[in-house]
Amino acid sequence: MTFTIHKSSGGRPDQRSQLALNSRTAELIRWEPFSSYNAGRRLRSWFRFLHTGEAGGIAGQTVAGIASAGAAVLVWTGIWLAFRRLLAYRRRIKGQLAASLSEKDYAMSGKG
């Protein structure tokens, strides 16, 4: 069995350790505090908390929240721009079709 032990109420990875016990005898198999991890594993452990802003406390979460709101605005404006371009394209095609039909009508009337 493997247990993760947190020394704090937050999710900081430097406050976590892993304990592995034999499930039959409860003998200690492995004890891994955060300080025993290699540099790559320590860095990987911090990535999620850096990504969500948790590692920076309230300031980090505020920056992450602003970035998320900005991403949502970019999605909305991209969809709206595509919709406006579609409407303009349809108006342009409709105008070209109307002009084409009126030229044919003019030519058929014998005035041209």
C-alpha cells in the first residue's frame, strides 16, 4: 500500500511525502519525502500548482484567473468575428447574384 502524507492543508507538493507499506506485515517498504525526489520529479510536481496559480498564493490565482478570463474573451471574439465574416460573405454573394440576374433581365429586355 502506498500513502501520501500532507504536512499542510494546501496542495503544496513540497509538503508531501509518500509512504509505502507491505499490506500483509505493515513493514516499511519505502519512505520518500519531497526532498529525496530528483530535480525532474520535483519540477514536475510543481507544474500543476504553477499552472493553476496555486503556487503563488492569492496573487498567483488572481493572475491565473485573469488569464483564464482573457482566454474566454479571445474565444468569444473569435467566434463572433467568424460569424460576422460569414454574414458579410453571404451578403456579398447575394449582391453578386442579384446584380447578375438584373444584368440578364436588362439584356433580355432588348434595351442593351
